[in-house]
Amino acid sequence: MIHRKQFQGLRLAGLVVLAAAHPLAASAFPSPDRPIAEIVSPTWSSGPDRDKADENGQIVRALGIRPGMAVADIGAGSGYHTLRLSAVLGPRGVVYAQDIKADYLADLSAEVARRKLANVRIVVGAPDDPGLAARSVDRAILVHMYHEIVQPYALMWRLAGSLKPGARVGIVDLDRPTHRHGTPPALLKCEVEAVGYRQVARRQLAGGVGYFAIFEPPKQRPRPDQIKGCAGR
């Protein structure tokens, strides 16, 4: 476990991993009133259905991701989107491949090194903290993993502090109960907006890979004790 009283570096396959410190404990935030899905192996994520649907391309276009941007892939797993975003962002951009599973990131780090992708940074986060520096991110994506977040209110609150002005957050999920590895769109909107975000768009992705909700970050984050939890299922 990474010590989180201050920024510290950890090396995985030659890449520096950073975890950010926050004075607020996860207990300061409400807990979700719904089941939390278990984290599943990331090996499914390289399946041909996602390529056939051009899932990454749809996300890039909808979020206006451009070369030179800084993009956080929250819950990167095996790096399905990280590896594709690296090519989109180019040498002046950066992908923060973030996950709470160090073993997943170790495998991804080895693949990044093998491909010599200089614009990928590996970040080990925590269930309540993505571990990103303040105002460092233009776009953040959370793809098929929101339902696995143990502390969604805390994580989204801390993520807001890592976003630059004009940033956007895109969340992909399936419209089904959280215990079945999805998040009903109304529940997602309620939970994310409870932290001060505003949903600006939602669409169904082509190819049957889920829906895509886009949020703008809060201009001012509420205090943790002001966050009202949502009734879930």
C-alpha cells in the first residue's frame, strides 16, 4: 500500500507512479446506497467487440480529445484505452493510466515500456482518491468501472480538484443494476451531480457497448458534509 501522507514515487517497469495526499478521510463522505460490483479481471477489455464498435474513437470524438491534451484513464486496467489514447495525444500530450490494482498496472507498465510510449504515466490510486495532481487533467474517462468504485462520492470529489478549467469527464457504463456491472443512467447522474458536476450530454454508443455520459466539473466543490447520497439499486 502506498503511504499517502505526501507525494511518493514508486517504480513499475521504469515508470514513476505517484499517489496524491488528501487530508480528508473517506469517512467524511457519504457511502453509496447501492451494491458495489466486484472488480473484474481486465483481460476482457481487449475483446474484438470494442474494436468493432470503435469504442475508443467514439469517446475521443465525443469528448473532443486532441493531440497535446492530458487525459486520465481512471480504472485503466489492462490499458485498452490508455494504449489507444497514447497515439491520439501524441508526444506533447500525456495519458495518466490510473488504477487501484498495482498488479494490473505492472502488466500495463511493461507493455508501455515494450511499445516505448513516452507519453504514458502510471498512477496507483486509492478507492477514494485517483491520485492525480491538482489541475493537471483536460479530460478524464471512466469506462465500464464506475459501478466498481467503493467510494464514488469521495473519488469524484477529489477528481474534480485534478481537472483544469474547461475540463470534461466521460463515463461509459451499461444501463443495468450495479450488482450486474452497470449503472442506471439516472443513478449515475444523481451521484455525480451530488458532488457538484453537471451532466451536459448523454448518448448511446454505437455497437452496443453502453451509454456515454459527459459531465462538466463543479465550479466549487461542496463540502463533504453537504453531499447528499442517492438511493441506488
